[in-house]
Amino acid sequence: MKTNNPAIQASGGDTLGQHFWGNVFSDKCPSRDILNHVTSRWGTLLLVALLDGTFRFSELRRKINGVSEKMLAQTLQVLEQDGFVERIDYQRVPPHVEYRLTPLGQIVGQQIASLVQWIEQNMPAIQSAKSKTSTSEAIGNKQK
């Protein structure tokens, strides 16, 4: 069965065939690592931030509030190894390095950005559900 999803079409996969797809439900499937990289807090924020263009390390650190230098460096390195981020070293003194998304990074970044946008648009409903759950749990704990 073929898909109308342009991201899947661009990757050459189909929705049911195992020829192009791994088994993300298997604990041995390498796609789980990639899923973890792109959906981690810093991976997600980096991919979305880099959709805006090319940035130096310090610019990314300012853009993404709360990320430590260590986590930013580690996440950029992992996303570079996965083929989503390109590191451009201009071999100058002082050092000048920039980061941008690869074509594959653009595709996954757009997918992640859609999820982020959906979450932001649905925050009132999510917050409402969270408060209902918290209230139900509090009532359940009082009855014990």
C-alpha cells in the first residue's frame, strides 16, 4: 500500500512493506535510536530552530532557552551523525563554525515542526485534560 505522505515518498518507503521499514516496536530496531534523537527535548527544538536557516553555536544556544552548552554540543553531534545536521567549519582563527539542516534534516524538521505546532495549538485542551486528571487523582487519593 502506497502513501500520500511526501516525507515517506521522499524516503522511498511504503507504509506496509518491510523492505524499506524496520520494526520500531522491536527493541533491536535501529530506528528507535533515530526516533529518540529527533523526539528528545533538545533534538526536537534544534530541528525546529534550524528550519530558520544557518546558525552559529552561540546563536543556537541563545535561541533555545535552557539548553546547556554540553547538551547542545552532544545533540548537534548526534543529529550530524544521523545525517540531519551539517556542520560547516570555516577553518579560521578565531574558530567559525555554523550548523544547518541537510535535505534529510529539512524533511524530518518539517515533520517535527508540525507536531510542535499541533501541541501549541492544542495547549488549552491539553491543559484542561491534565487538570481533570490531576483532580481525579487527588480525589482518588483522598478516598484511600
